[in-house]
Amino acid sequence: MNRAYVALLLIGLCLLLIALKYTLFPDLSWWWITAPLWGPLALALALTVFLFFYAVLITVYAKPH
């Protein structure tokens, strides 16, 4: 991927994390109830992100026939 895209993605992620920190979202007072869901949720998010970037790589580096 182009360095500009990576930089833009990282800046967007930083802005998102800052916004979540200052808006106090999500509310973590119920963390002990939702804790069993964190593992499967993390795996699902990781798989989704992996598939997205894999599709981007295939699209960028695919050779036209």
C-alpha cells in the first residue's frame, strides 16, 4: 500500500481513539459482564481486518489478464 494511505489510516485511528477517550464511550462499568465476549469479539474483529487488508493486497497486486 501507498505510504500516504497508511499514514491516513493511522491518523484516523488515533483520532478515533482520542474521541472515544474524551466521550467516555464505551461505558466500562459493566466490564465484568461482557468480559467473556471479549475473546470471540477480538477474534472476529481481527479476522475481519485481516480479510479486508488481504482483499486490498489482492486488488492492488493482481495482474490483469
